[in-house]
Amino acid sequence: MIAENFKRFELQPFLIEALSEQGFTLPTDIQERLIPAIRNGRDVIGQSQTGTGKTLSFLLPILDRIDTKKSEVQAVITAPTRELAGQLFDELKKLIAFCPENDQIHAKLLVGGTDRARAIESLKVQPHIVIGTAGRIGDLMDDQALQVYTASMLVVDEADQMLDMGFIADVDKVASRMAEDLQMMVFSATIPEKLQPFLKKYMTDPRHVQVEPKHVTATKIEHRIVPLKHREKIKFVVEIAQSINPYLAIVFTNTKEQADEVADAMTQAGLNVERLHGGLQPRQRKQVMKLVKEVKVQYLVATDLAARGIDVKGVTHIINYGLPKDLDFYIHRVGRTARAGMDGIAYTIYENHDQTAVEKLLKRGVKFTYYDFKQGDWIKLDRAPLGVPGKKKTSKQAADKSEPNKNKEQKRTGGKAVAKAKKVKPGYKKKARFKQAKEEQRQRRIKKKK
């Protein structure tokens, strides 16, 4: 069996079979460190970026502990967005599909934008596991349709995003009504200080595992910086999109207004494009994601909050209409491509005010290549464009470059170098030329006397 390495966790046979079917061979770092702790009922904090295998690190031990003889809710898994909740539910279904026929685990997806009355009707028989958004789960608790007081396992996925979007209060409401011996599992890319009061309220001596990726981004991503210069930005991003012919490209914008403007311009240019942002109705967002998963869309224009955590296969290109204010989002954006050993290219349109942000990304280890796009052709630049931060020259390289000028200057002045002003002041060039002329005149007088 392919998943033999997972057997040491003593998981139920159906889980090993499900992992083998999906081709999993070795547990990831976060799975190695958290699966045993979760199976033993311990509170955990898993701090890691996308793509580290965190989803299986909690789904596997939770499923392993479900008692199918009890028709009651035993685990609640919360996510900040409907899309992310849907993805978690899809992963769960792949695992429970291998349950024995007489020992089935039942799960429900509960998110906003769906028929509430139908959800209430479906909960007449309580599921073993609930996955959903905290707001909808809370509403169904208030309706007394969902009974979470029997559940002792709670997962808070993408906790930092929950905090950013103001959903921690909803999670708190759910947690407060669960079993007293609550085991909480929190997963997040970062653990902000403002999250600490919530963690301390529910967690006892949690096992905190922080997994740093070997590289800040996937090694097969090429990060291209393209200067905007004098060009009109929306027209320019359309030209870039037209030039790349992707399998699937995601164009990231910082606001939903920008997303609409860019998507409209791309549509007018005849491109196969959809948009995804918080201004869409739930039904529209669901339809867009369906089209994307069915590969019926070539370009998706999205905002960070709408797209974070979405795992879409086949993304070949990322286009950053602008750099995000929170540079962690840059890592999340480009992390949509170059998955499963594939290549990917991330284009970033650069403006002068982006200089500080680019410098910070360089310090994080992002390696940029510099390109310009002229008359439909990509032109690779030997160095960073003027004003764009790049790799700094070594002292030797700087000295080598200055040597020709130094020799030229010495020749003009009879071998004697002219001192330059220490500080750059208004009119310094004129003064330098005057000093140089005076020195040349003095040298001529000396030569004449000789």
C-alpha cells in the first residue's frame, strides 16, 4: 500500500485506504508533529503557510476518533469563507468515502448563501461532523436545529483571517456552547497578538507547532517585475493577459472596485474572464468557482480575501495588478501557482511607490527577474529598471565600474585627480567644472614654463 508510512499513527484502516487511493506516501512535517497530539486529545496551534498539509493534519485524527454509534455532533470545523469551507468539506468526503458500509460517518456543510429552511430540515438527524462558516453555524444553533453541546472537538482554520474579517466573535459564540472538555485546534499562517485573549480563554497548554517552508515561495515560480512607466494601468494589464495565453491565470487586485474595472476591461478585450470578490452574491460566487473548477474560465480576477485559501488546480500564471499592503498576501497570491511540481510565473506591475514593498520582499528571499513589455514582446532586462530595487553591487563591482572614469579623469588633469565636493548642493556641477578648468589652466602654465 502507498500510505504505509501513515500506519504508525495507528489510524483506522479506512483512512489508510483513502490516503493510498489519493497517492499520499509520506506525512508532511506538520502532520508528523500534530496527528499524534490531536489523537491524544491535546489542544494544538498549527502555524504554517498554504501547501504544508495542515488540512489532513486535523481531518485524519478527528475522523479516527468519531464514534459512529452515537448520532450526535462530535466535531465542528469552522472556516472564514464559504469557498474555503467547501474545500474542506470536499477533502473530508474523499476520506469518509472509504468508511465501512455499516460504520458510516455523516457530515454536513453549513454556510451562508444557502437555503436556511432546507438546512434546518437536514439537521433532524444530527451529523457527526459539521464544517461551515461560524456565522451560519451560530444561526442554526440559535434556531435549535444544530446541537453542538455534545461536540468536544473544534477546529478554527485560517484564524488570522477570521480575526481580520471580524468573525472571531462568531467562533467564540460556537465554542461557548460546546462541551466543557473542549479540545481546540487552531490553524493560521500568523498568530496576531489580538488573537491571544481568545486562545487563552479556551486552550490549555496547547502544542504549538510552527512549520517554516524551506523556501518562502515555491522554487518553480518565476517572479517577474514589470514597470508601469507612463502606461495606462488597466490597458497594460489587459495587454499582459493577452500575451501569456495561460491554462488558468489569476489577476489579483486590492479592492473589489479594481476587480470590476479590470474584469470589465478584459471582457471588452474578448478574454474568457470571471471575477470573484466580496461584492458578489453567494450564488454568483458559487457559480464562478464551479466554472473555474470545470476549467471553463481562462482568467479569474479576484481580491485577496475572496481568493485566500482557495485551492484551484492548474493555475499557471499570477498577475498582480498592484502589490498588497500586507506582504503576506503576496506569498498567498503566488502560492496559487507552481503546485505539485509544476512551473508558474507571477507578474507584478511595479510603480514608484512600490519600492519599499519590493525591498522587503527581496529581504524575505523572493528572487525577482526584471522584464519590460513593448509592442507585444517580453524583453528581459539585465538589471532592475531605474527606481526598482534590485541586487546590490558588491564593493568590488562598484570599484571596477568606476575605474574607467577614474583613468579618464586623471588623463584630463595631467595625472592629478580633482577633489569632488563631499555633499551634493545646488550648483555643484557648475562649481566642479569651474575647479576643473582652473586646474587645467594651472597645468598648462606649469608646462609652458618648463
